[in-house]
Amino acid sequence: NITDRVSLSKRYTGYKTIIQDAYRRVGKKRQEKTFKHTEVTLSEKLNTGQGVRVSYRTDLSESFIEIGTFNTVNKKSHIFDKSITDLEFIQLQAEITTNNDALTPNLVEIRMYE
């Protein structure tokens, strides 16, 4: 369950809505995985003041490292071209912001590939 509201009439701003993926194995020891692209897809186009920040970590005790921020108005997908190398495990995080619109952007998918 994702909470994107401070109250019934006010939504979170400042990237305070946080969605975390499960911590997943994507490679093996001595056969680590590399991803060169991260694609973010939303269910609708972004409005002014809305955005999604995507980060990852490779160890649950580490801080998240930012991949990038997607806030292009009238777009509902974006590809970050940032290589992430030597992965055995990964956890993704999306932070969503809004400008107090009636709707918060709905995250459909974050997909990583070579």
C-alpha cells in the first residue's frame, strides 16, 4: 500500500512518496550483472511539478545511489543511460513528487537492461 497523501486533500511534495522494490539477486559471484539503461514508465503523462527520482543500492545496509530524475512535462516514460556494473544484488527505489494535483503519477514499471 502506497501512501501519497498528507491528508485527504493534500498530497506529498518534495519526493516524499517512496516505493521500494524487493532486494533481488540479478547476478552471481564472479558473474556479476551490468545494466546500461533504466527505463521508467508511468500510467499517465507528467504535469508541471510532478516527477520521479530513481535510485538503487546493492546492499541493504548501504544508502541509495541516484540513477536520475524524470520530470519532463507531457511525457510518461524516460530512459536513463547510466551504467551500473558488478551487480550481484540490487534494490530499486522510486521517489515521487507532485504539485498537490488531484492525482499523483502512477508508477507502472522500472526496467533495467543492457
